[in-house]
Amino acid sequence: MSETRIGISGWRYPPWRGIFYPPGLPQHSELEYAARILPTIEINGTFYSLQTPDSFRHWYDDTPPGFIFSVKGSRYITHIRRLSDIDIPLANFFASGIFNLREKLGPILWQFPPNFRYGQDRMSGFFELLPRDTEQALHLARHRDKRMTGRARLAIDAKRPLRHAVEIRHDSFLDETFVELLRAHNIALVIADTARKWPYREDVTADFLYLRLHGDQEIYASGYTDEALARWAQRIRLWRTGLQPDDAHLISRHPPPRIPRDVYCYFDNDIKVRAPFDAQSLISKL
């Protein structure tokens, strides 16, 4: 059986207060409120800086049983180091407290900048480094550097599988060898709706799908019409049962195996307070 989770990217946005969040709701209660309405949230603060074990523990405590977090990988790895000499940065990322999410830890998102070009050897090397379960991640985390002293979590509660997804923003990735590489490592190609700003492809490359809906008319801002949400609902129904839309935008001519797949979908059109309402609307359609 497959599982579908629809949510939002981030939850702490001042414009949402008094619109999505009730007037007077304390800021520290916003995650708890959002998690009562939505089954999953993408943590994007991890993209900008290393978080702390205490933060991850509080996020775990503020969400109900069965809730799932996706975690956005560090831009220091993808944007600054650009996958060069990243063994220690990866160790620091996994040592920063992610293990405190325990069973609520979902996929890890790796987003690449628009000027990052595809290189098969470079991407293959990165994929080889990524841990596939929490035991591997713990082994990697133990190689963190000294600046993590006193702010690391180096213990796991159980061995759990880890999933990874990759969001591309350069046309050079529209290469069949990239799809083959993703499938060989069971890594999802993010289906990213970016108002035609960056490449949009729908190749299924893993045992789950990861969608990021940034806005179909104006990136990060425009809301989705009822018709647009109905279209997304229909595509998700097909993907989660192992099928593929007839009009899918594909890189590879080779179809994936037809197996049920989990689907994670996050709305990132937050500027005009559309994300949480679009997420709820899509949930209702599914």
C-alpha cells in the first residue's frame, strides 16, 4: 500500500499570522497548530544553517504521532561546496540533531542552484556518500568536525531507512544518464512546479515521489486554481498506484517498474499565504 502526504514548506511566516494562524496565537505554537491540520511539513531552516539537537527535539514533541518531517539538505553542501570535499559537511549535517526526529524523519531534499551543471561522475560520487539508513548516517555523523562539540546528537533509537530526493534547476540535467543514476540509487527526482522558471520533468526514479509546488503562474506567490489542484490530484492518484500520466514530461524513454509508491507533496507558494490553503484543498480532493 502506498501513502500520500500533502503539506507545506516551512511554517514560520509572519504574513500567515492572523490569516492561517489564528490572531494572537503564540509563535512557539505555530508548528503545533499547523501539524494538527497537515500530515507533513518540510523543514527548510536546515538549508540555511545547521540546526541544534534541541530544535529537532522540540519539533518532534510539538507534532502528533504519525506526523512526518522532510528535511532540506544544507546549501553549504550543494551551493557553496558544490559537492566538492563534502565528507565533513555531510557528517556535520547528520550530527546536528536530525536523529531526534526519530520515526518522524521522512525524505531528505537536496536542491541544487540554477548555475549548477550536471556531471555524471560528480553526482554519482555524491549519491555514493548519502546514507541509506540511520545506522549509516550515524557512522557518517561520528566524523563531524570539532565545531560540533556540544551541539551534536550521536545516537539513534532504531535502524530506519532513509530516502533522498534531488531538485534540479539547470537544463544540463535533462540527460538520460541522470535518470539512470537516480534509479540505480533509488533517489527521487523532485517534480518541481516553478512557473516555467526552471526545468519541469516527471520521471519516476525511486520507490516514492517528491513534489514541490512553488506556484504555476508566479513562483513562490501564485495560488493554485481549483482546476489546477484537480489536475495535480489526478496525477498523484496515478503515481501512487504505479501508473504514469499519458502526457508526462519525461527525460527518459524507459518507464519505471509499475509498483505502488508513496507520494510527498509540499506547497512552497508562501508569499501570498496560499500554501497552507492549497495544501488543504489538495488533501480534500484526494
